[in-house]
Amino acid sequence: MLQRNEGLGTDLTERQLRLLRLIVSDYIASASPVGSETVARRHGLGLSSATIRHDMALLEEEGYIAHPHTSAGRIPLDRGYRLYAESFADDVSLPVADRRRIRHQFYQVEGAPEEWVRLAGNILARLVQNLALVTFPRAPQARLKDVRLVALQEFLALLVVILQEARLRHQMVGFADPLTQEELDAIAQRLTAAFQGMSAAEIEASPVEFAPAEQQVRQAVVHSLTADEAPAREDIHLEGLSAFLRQPEFSTSPDGERLLAIMEVLETRSALQTLVTRARAARDLQVIIGSENPREELQDYSIVLMSYGIPGEAQGTIGVLGPTRMSYPRVIASVRYLGSVLSELVREIAG
């Protein structure tokens, strides 16, 4: 389901709504203002140009479309894009051939979540010819899956902490006495058996007693889990920048200000962080159009986002950032399908 804009209401007739859809879809395809004669000639509505012009004037008065400069055509406004997106969002899906190709590509990748994230971003960017963003699935509370210790020197080992969503954290651990690899393996096995599935707080509160070296590793594991839970920037993987910047909104810009502004957004990531956090809390796919964006620097763009994974256990975000003149049916269908594929993969990891 699409999370809808509850503040949007319309008294448009079916004819006017159909006309609005045609104007929006034609503008998305051409990036040029759409005139009444073009609509009449291209779509065979059985209406006169005068009737179409009358309805276009009404759509303009209601704030769905605008009349740029002296052009005879109209372009959609955010309100028009919103109604357009909501009019079909729950019914669109990717063609069967695309879905089969996507499944095949994921079957070719080893079962590493990092590879899934990169592949999903690459596929999504190619499908929609805009900027795709994907975050790694994270749990709200880090929980231990496995502990590994690798001998580096007599008194030094590498601790590898594997989290339940298949992410890794590692740190060096120094010991007062020399330990062999066999002894390190035994320590790792005891800690994994005692604390598997627990959070940092639960491990600290556990009454289980250990030898000094084991206790030292236990504290290092707690430190790793605690660090993973600390508020931090999401690792947002981006794909499709070149296709995004080839959109007419950039290629026809009279100066570089718009390009510089969006490059700063992508470099700092703070505005994207806000959207990713918002998407995690939402249950449905979100379409955020132009001025609906909470961040001013993104109000020339639209973003389609959805959370994937297992709610409360391991969730990531997948989405598309592009001009408001994006192909909403294609983008929504692509984000929704790839989100469902990633959710299946996360469930497989969780067992």
C-alpha cells in the first residue's frame, strides 16, 4: 500500500482526472509543456480543443498544473503529481520479464548481504534511470550471533563479533598471557554458547562466570555491541548518479547552482538520513513529492521509499530520488518489488 497524503482532496470529474493524468504522463515523457491541441491529437479523447482548454484552465485554478512563461502548454505542479501518483499506485507492478531477470540476478550472487544491497541499488538505478539508494538491514538492538578470535601474536588476537543480521564488528584484544589459536577457539565457542542471541545489556547482566581471559573477551564483545547501537549515520549506498544527472532538469539548467545544491545533499547525506529514518518508521511505501519534503534542499525532487526486512528485528530502506518529473508507475513498481525481494533474503538470514 502507498502511504497517502490525507490532506489531498479533489472535486475533479472523471474527465478532468483523466485529462490530468494525460498531462502528467506526457510531461514526464517529454519534459516539455503540454498543450490542449497536443492532448487532443495524441490521445483521441473525442473532445474539442476548447473543452480541453476549459478543463486545463480549471486544473490550473485548482493548483494541479501551471502555465509557464508564455508557453501555450501546461506543466504539472506538486499537487498534480500527487493525485497522479495516488490514482494508480496500488495497481502497478513490474512486467513478468523484469521480475524474472531480477530473481535470476540475485540467484547469481553469493549470500552476502553487502552484495545484495549493491546489486539491488544497481538494478533499481537501471530500471528507473534515476538515483537509487539502499541501506543495509539493521536491528534496533544489536544481538550476538557468533564470536571468533584469530591469533595475531602471542599476546594479541583479532576479535570478530558477528551480529544476527550478518554484519561484522572487529577489534584487537591484548592478553596478559600468551594464548594459542586452539585456546582462542575454545574461548570463542564458550562465549558464543553462553550469549548467542543476547544484546549488550543482557550479556553484561548475565551471572555466568568466566576465567580472566574469557571475561576480557566478554567485555570486548559488550563494547562492540554497544558501539553498534550508538546513533550513527546510516550507510546509504547510492547508484545511478550519472543517469540522474542526465535528466533534462540538469542538462537544460542555465547555471550550475542546482547541480551544486544536489551534489552537496548527496555528499553530506544529512537530508537523506532524515528520509531514511522516516521510512523505517512507516509501514507503507512512501511517495514524497517536491514541497512535501521536510528538507528544503530536496523540495525540487521526489523520493519514493520503503522499508524492507523484518520489523523490529532487521530493517533497511530502499528508494529512488529523482526530479518531480519522474515515471511514478515505474518507480513505485520497481521499489516495491525489489523491497519484497530484499525482505525475503533478510528472512532467510534470520532462519
